[in-house]
Amino acid sequence: MAEYLTIALSKGTLLKPTLGLFREVGLPTEGVEPESRNMVFTFENEAIKYIMCRPTDVPVYVEQGAADLGIVGKDVIVEQGKDVFEMADLKFGYCRFVVAGPSAMQGAGIKDLNYKRVATKFPVMAERFFRSQGLQVEIIKLHGNVELAPLTGIADVIVDLVSTGATLRENNLIEMVKIMDSTTRLVSNRVAYRTKHGKIQPLIETIQETVKGGDGK
């Protein structure tokens, strides 16, 4: 009986470019659709299995060994700090972590944020950033629409992921500081990388070469 290679895929916006990349590198994708209700896709001939996860769950499945590999944003990796190998930058799904505030704060510097209240869905990332700047802030964790926080007065600024910045502008918020860039990454379970090295390493190399080729390098 063949030993399967199990890959955790992020549902949502990352799935379509992930499947496009998989087709390029010769991985099976037949029947794997964003609209599908299936959670597991098994390809017996190729000994490949996909499990569909919320992006925030991918590092958990990989760390725990339920998946050998995973596709997930750098933002999730940094926020969760799971014990996984980061194997490749896939170059898609670009966004950036920023500190943003009301337009009235235009021109304010990072030091002006000392003792401010910061709303975010990424408390670990936010806390680490402000501590690295020698600033003390109050972190307020929210689970959605952090742009509301300055508008309602529960926070002075926010830390959030943005891609185009349109949502910030719609809510009269401005980017004050960029913390870091985030793109989609291929991660591996540490044990699986050793025990299935003969199957994982060639795939990683093929993916890396394909991504570089698509990047014009």
C-alpha cells in the first residue's frame, strides 16, 4: 500500500493560485474546486491527499502531523509560532502588516503611539512589534472588522493586514507604519520531512524552480 503525502490547503483566496501552482508542478487537482464541500481529496495513483482547512488551522495540522505539508500565509505562521519548517516562498497572496490610524494622525511618528490602545486580530505580532520599538501599548484583540475600533473609540490605532489599502481609505484610516510583508508559504512537518524526504524534497525543489521561473528570475 502506497504511503500518502498529505497536504493541508488553505480555503479561501489562496486556494485558486495554489491549485494553479500545483497543476504547473504536476500535482493532481482534478475535482478540487473552491466551491466543493469535500474536506478530503484522495488521489490513489499519485499517493497524494489534500485536506481543506481554514488558513489559521493549517499550521496546527502540519505541526501535529495530520498533514505532511501545508500552504499558508506568512502572517499566520508568524502569529501562531507553530513548530513547522518553512520550505518555500510561493510569492502569491501578497499583503502587509501595518499600523493604521485615523487620518487626523497624519504625520505622527512611531514614538507618538506610546501608551496608545491598539486593536488587532494579530495580538502576538502587534505586541512583538511595539515591544521591539520600546513602546508600551494596550492590545485589544478583535476577531473581525478592526477598522471599526478607531471609529468607535475603543482603540486609537489598529494593526492589520492590508493588500490594496482600499478598506482603510473607506474608513478614513491611513497607513502609519509598515511592520512586515506577507506572502504564501509552503511549510512542512519536521518529522515528515525526514521520514518522507525522498518524496518531499524533490517536490519542494520543483515548486521552488517553478516559482522562480514565474518570477522572471
